[in-house]
Amino acid sequence: MNNLPNPAAKDGFIRGNPTGSVLARHSLAILVGAGLLMMLILSQLGENGIVSWFHLAGRDKHLQQEVAALEKKNQDLDERLHALENDPWALEKIAREEQNMRRPDEEVLMVLPPGDQAH
């Protein structure tokens, strides 16, 4: 092996294997790898990334619960409508309780809570 130092070439570049040349040879690969890693991280923080996916999964669960509650309410309203269409007593009960209606021969007594008494 030749232990003599390599002379500089006439074009100004050092030939041979000087210190740091491994980093210099792999710097392009390191730079491209770091750029790809940065792009991957930024893409996961964006609109279609993992953070958004978790947010949408939680929203989906909330909306499914809301749909179930609305379906239950809809079913209750359907049952009430069916009762009002087919049961005259149910219709009379609604008229009396919610509309404060009475028959012509009746008197309505209203009981007020203790704090609402007139002087």
C-alpha cells in the first residue's frame, strides 16, 4: 500500500479517500431521505393525515349516537301518532293536557305551585 499523501489534482479536487468523504458521498442520500421523512411527517399532520382520521373517527361515533337517539325519538312519535289516529281517549288526553281544552259542561281548576300565589 502506498502511504504517500495524494497530491491535489490540477482541477482543485482532492483525489483519494480523505477524512469526511463518506459523509460527502452519502450526503445526497441523507438529504433525500430527510426530505422524504419531512414530507411524510407533514402529510400526516395535514387534512388527510392520522390526526384528522382520529378526529373523524370520534365524530363518526358521536353522529352514530345522535342518529340512534333520533331514530328512537322518531319511533316514539310514530307510536304517538298511531295512538292519536286510532284512540279517541289519547286525542282527548292531549287536548286536555297540552291545549288546556275542556268540555262545555266542565270547569278547569289549575293548581299553582306555592311560590306563584297572587296577592
